[in-house]
Amino acid sequence: MDISDGGSSLAPDWQEADNNLCGVLRGRLDTSAVAERFVRAGWKPRSSSWDAYEVETSWCRIELDPVDGADTLLNGVIDPDRLDAFRCCSRGSD
């Protein structure tokens, strides 16, 4: 995946917040492909380990970790008022 400098950094209001987003994306995509979808939607990416990524925008920061098969564990912080926008980003279109 291309790790570019594009996208917005998490807003200062959310940088010290406790995690309030946890879940699993189940599907056919590996974690790298999931991260790539966020990048295409304008999120700022960074590699956080050999096979995990962190993606962020001004209202959300998520760690994407691979788990069994093609599932991806999500853990991070999100502005609760933007949860519907996150649902649209994380679904993508296949």
C-alpha cells in the first residue's frame, strides 16, 4: 500500500480521548486492502507494525490489525457525531 502524506490529522480535541470504537471488519479483504480503502477516501495512513496500519482523519483515528483469515480488528477513537460517516467509509463498495 502507498503510505502518503495525504489526509488530515486527528483534531486535538480527540487526541487524548479514550478509545470508543472497537470492532471487527469481516470480509474478503486483508488489512492492507482495508487501509487502502481509507486512503482512497482521503484518510491519512501510517504503518504501525509489519502487517498493521493506523488511519486517521480529523474526527477519527483507528488501528487496523489483522486477525484470523481476512478479518480486521478495529480499535480507536471517533467523534460520536461522525459514526454514520465512518460506517460509509468502512463499508466501501465491492
